[in-house]
Amino acid sequence: QLCALRVDAEWCLRKGEVADVSDKILLAVDGSKERLLTSDTGGVLYTLEPDTLEVVTKLEGLHGAQGWGAEVWGLALDKHDSNITYTGGDDCLLCAHDLRSETTVATSRYHTMGVCCISPDPTTPHNILSGSYDEIVLHWDTRNFKQPLRSVNVGGGVWRIKRDTTNSSALIAGMHSGFHVVDLEEFSLKRSYTEHESLAYGADFLDTNTAATCSFYDNLVTVWSV
């Protein structure tokens, strides 16, 4: 199921619409005011109407050879063209899709393990970051999916990438290696935080100098200076 959460006048979260999008587990969600996207364990990408959560299109067979339907872990709508979306699958593929024609327009096989997360650049068109179980964060020009522009190894499977508000740093959840801050100008490790004793999963910036992170099995949330 996909559930909409609304913020009321008192800044409290309220449960909104609920939609039975798929009979499989939903893995990722992204979108804009115009469209909402979600993906599932069967390798299917859904576009939905944001207000009603009604399914508009269903794109099947995007990931997984011979139709076996690899999990679509990574999903992101382009920040400069809402017709373009990116997906990352358990089949190691990073793909770009045109939602107007419902076709895959570019595919990269550069990652050697499943692609978990994708972060489009909010200020520079044709630029995205991708993260994978192969422990590497890649910087791409989406007009050339054959070779990434830059790469940095964070020593653990990359589960989340979050940019700060100035788009100068990225906070990385590195699963087995902890959390890391990458300088996006130099594309190098700036800071690591390894106080969690479990899988590094959730991460976001509270402001440009402060991060909040959480880990999987120990139910731990920490706030720390970057």
C-alpha cells in the first residue's frame, strides 16, 4: 500500500489517502506536484496522480533479465525535466526512462552490484549521483551512461544519498561502514561517523552543519555535527 500523509495547521502528520498500488512490496517513492512515482519488488514502476493516488501508468519489465523482475530499489524524478525518471535495480542496472513514451532511453551497467539510490542534482541539469551495494558513489552526466564523471568509495553498501541545502555536500548511509559526508566539489570523503553499531540506513541534513542518522537493528537515532 501507498499512504499519503498530510501536515495539518498544527504541524501534525495526518493519514490521508491509501492506495493498493501493488500486490508486492513497494520499495521507493518520489515525485512532484504533477506526478508521483513508486516501484516494487517485481520490477514495476508506477506513476500516480498525487492527490488521489490513482495509478496512471504501469511500466513493467524495466529491471531483471528475461522478465524475472528485479527489485527496483532506487527511484528519482529528474529535477529539471519531470518527464524523465531514473531507476536502480537489484540487477545492477541504472536506467533513465521517458515517461511520455514509457520507454527506457539510457542504461548503465557500470555498477557491479544492485543500485540502491539515485540523487539528481537540483541546480545542474543532466547530473545525478548513484549509489550501490558495491560501496561506490558515482557522479554521472546523464547524456553519457557509459562512463561516470567521478567516483568515491565509502567502504559500505550505499543505501541513501542526501544533499545539503547548498548542494555542496552529500550525506551517505554506507550500511556496514557507517555514515559519510562527501564534498561534492572535490568528490572526496570529508567526514565519517561510525558511532552506530548496526546497519547505517536513514540519513538527512538538519542544516548545513548538522546531520540526523538512524540504524536498522538497534533502533538508534543520532544527531551529529558534520
